[in-house]
Amino acid sequence: MSVFHTSAFSFELPGEGWADHSMQRFLALDGETTFFLGRVPLKEQTVLEVLESLSAEAVSDHDFKQLGHREIEVGALDGHEVRLVVYEEGEGVYYRFLGVAYYDSVLTFAWNGPASAKSLIDARADAIVAGLQMRKR
């Protein structure tokens, strides 16, 4: 049995063979930013492969422009970041993805919203990254 805990409840998953692919979604009340936090087992993919997969899902069959790719420090850990704008029905949607290897998982951080709100989204993302308290193994 695998036991899963949150601050509000816990439960057991039947049998063995479960992998945590949890995701949390936060939506700014002004509607300008959506923030996702996810986790993927590291043994299945590298950090870059996870980011490429997230980017591919965002792009799908749409036109897009990659704005940048860089390595970034996340507390004491190294992360990888990809930024792009996807054009959906003539409107630009800004995406910023960050991946960090943490113990046996890849933590994924994703922010998105209207391309016109890019500066606001980046400010919010930068504040979250600056406030992260990661422990290095």
C-alpha cells in the first residue's frame, strides 16, 4: 500500500506500483496568471525532457515563438527554464516553465496568461522562485 498525505486528509492507494504525478493549480483572482505546480518521477524522464513535454503540450498545433531557454538557480538547486508565446486564435498566451530535479522527482512550475500580461506574470513567477525554500540532499 502507498499512503498519500495532505494537510487536510490522507488515504491509501491499493497495491503497489503507484507513482506520484500530482499537480496543483492556482489562479490569480485578477485572471492574469495561472500557476501550476507538478511532480514527475525523475527515473522516467530528465528535467529537460519533462520541460520539452510541457512545452509541446502548450504548443500543440499552434504557432509559437520561443522567447528563451536558460539554466536558473532555484535556492541551492539548478533548474531549467523555457519561456514562449503560443498564438491561439490570434491571441498570444505567454508560458513560462521551470523544472528542478528534487530527490527522486522533477518539480515542474508553470505560469501562463495573456501575452499582454507577460511582465506581471514574470514578476509573480520571480517572486515565487525567490521565495522557494529548497533543501539540497
